[in-house]
Amino acid sequence: NPENCICTEMVAVESPSVLTKSSLNEQIGDSSDTYLLEKSVMATDILENVGDIWDASVDKEAYLRAKYDNFCYKPEEPYFKHVQPLERSKLKQRGCRKKLPQIIMPGARKCGTGALLRFLKIHPNITGAPEEPHFFDQRRANLTTSDYSEKMPYSTDSQLVIEKTPTYFYRPHNTPQLIKDEISSDTKIIIVLCDPVRRAVSDYLEFIWREKRRSEKHVVGKKLDSFEHLVWDHATIRGGINQLNEMIDVGIYAKHLIRWFDVFSRDQILLLDGTLLLTDPLSELKTVERFLGLRSFFQKDHFSMNEERGIFCMDFPSEYCLPGCKGRKHPHVDDKVWASLCDFYAPYDRSLEQMTGKHFSWVGKCASQDQ
Ligand SMILES: Nc1ncnc2c1ncn2[C@@H]1O[C@H](COP(=O)(O)OS(=O)(=O)O)[C@@H](OP(=O)(O)O)[C@H]1O
């Protein structure tokens, strides 16, 4: 379904007619844009509940109560959809307001942020922007942080608000500083990194998909360059990987990450392995729960592998698989170009491991694309 395939989560946000743009924040007399994480990050729920299974994790009725008894949206399957707000009186009664996100997921693009956000939004204590706000990278001059918070969903004090915009990771260069200055110095950052060679191919598939949609709209089709052609440097006689191409540049993770490390303390940044997210989503979700101090919700039997598509889908609280634009079949890349890409990224991957002190599952395993 092409509508579901817009990879930037373009879900229309329906506002009830009684709510004006200035929304409930003003009516409630709340001007605090930032909501510190004190409560959530310091939460010890997870520690208190070690070995204790939350009913909401196993029983659908209990889940619906945990998610919606203190929430600002009506239940709607799949339960990551937080689209239809409650009536105005209920919103007020529950203390629902739009606030700036406490957690930002800046990418990297095509490393699984879409799957991660949708899964996380199932958690009873998480809500998130329905679309990518692109506030810092496509900002019109007169936009303020209150315009930004308008793009966020309503939330109560028991929900954390996440936004993901996968371009922030690499552009604009001062996004980390802007987040610190304009949202809060307490903002939590979740960065998903994945095999940069595979990521570049995924980026290319997205590019092709968008170009095809564009040419369908404008009737005229243009011949699209192959992946191999685009990533190769044709300007020099020796050739090699064209690192000026954005598809390549994004995967030089160490270079971009340094700016995030410069601005935020290490305990504010969670680095996830997108390659693991694809093969073992539960372990990465558990890591996020711990990082945010959330009560442990996700369980092994919430997920199962869809053999046909080769991706994990959710079975609880309802069945859900990401649309076909996520988890696409990748084409075979020319072996010489593949090997060059592996060689190109290897030193940057080593720097990444050195600077983070973390081992990433793809590092050192780039030899064959068909593994
Ligand atoms: N469970 C599940 N379902 C579907 N897809 C999954 C999942 N887990 C991880 N992934 C990987 O997510 C890749 C798309 O990445 P993003 O969502 O970050 O893309 S985007 O930047 O937001 O457009 C997507 O890339 P492609 O395989 O190239 O489509 C997947 O590798």
C-alpha cells in the first residue's frame, strides 16, 4: 500500500474541532515547554520489577487499561497510533498537554528508527510525534519552539514524548547544540547505527522509490542511475568510493557522532545496533527501557519473525508488521563496488568502536553481501 509506504510516518493528526492551535497548553496556563526527565530517568520501576511480569505485558485487557486509562488518545489499532485525541474536557481532566520531546531519535537514516519508534509507542509510558517534525533541518525562519511542541502529541506526566527525524544525525551540523539550547540540556538521545554498506543500499532503494513516485505524478519518467554508478567517484581516473555523495557520507558515523558527544554527556546518549534490531528487536527494546528508566514491558512473545519478509512483526497487543517500504529486499551489488565500500568504511567503523567503547555486530563482517 503506497500510502503506508511513506517512510516518514506521515499520519494525519486529527485535532478535535474544539481545540484551537494554541491548544490546551494555554487554557491550562502552562508555558513550560520543557519537561525534565527527573521522574522517568530516575525511575526505579525496572529495578523494583525485576522478575516481575507486568500484567499489561501478557493480558490484553490489562494492557488497554495501562495504556489508555491515563492517556490523551482513544484506543486505536495498531496501538502505536496516537491520532484521535480525547474530548477536550477529558484532556484537561487528565492534564494532557503538548510539550517538547524529552527524547530525540536523530537517525541514522535507514537504520531502523521507524521500527524502533513504532514498537516503543506501544509501551504504556511512551508516545511520539506522528510524523517526522524536521524542525531543526527544514525550519522556516519564524518558527519557534511552541510551533515545534504543537507537532507533538498530547501527553500526561506519565508519558515520555519521543520524536524521530533521521536527518538530524548528520545535518545541520549544529543540531545537537540546537537541541540542547532550544529543548533542554537534559534531552535524551537515542541513535541507531547499522552496517553502513547495507545502509547505503537501503538509502538508494528509498531514493529510487521516491523518484518513481515523483515520476508517476509528473508522468515523465527519467532513467535512474544504478547504485554502483552513484556511489562511484567518476571525477578521478583512479575512481573509488565517492564520499561526497550523501548516501556514503551518512555512514561515516564517527565523523557525525563526535558532534553529539561534544554537546551531550555520554550517559544521555544511547547507541543502538540497528543490525541487531532487525534480528533481535527485544534486546534493543529492553536496552531502551533501561535507558529511559521505564517499567519493563516488552516480552519475547510479543514478536515473531515473518519468514516471507525476513523481519520481526508484533503479535501483542495486536498483530502488526511494518509496511513494505521497511524491510525491503536488497538487490545484489556489484562485487567490486561492495568490496570497495567495505574497505572504505572499515577504518571509520574502527574509529567508531574506539570512540564509543562499544562493539557493533556488523564490524569486521563485511566480506560478503550474501551472508
Ligand atoms: N521489524 C522491522 N521491520 C521493518 N524494518 C525493520 C525492522 N527492524 C529493522 N528494520 C530496518 O529498518 C530499515 C528502515 O530504516 P528506518 O526506519 O530508519 O528508515 S527511515 O530513515 O526512517 O526512512 C529497514 O531497511 P530496509 O531493509 O532497507 O528496508 C530495515 O532494515
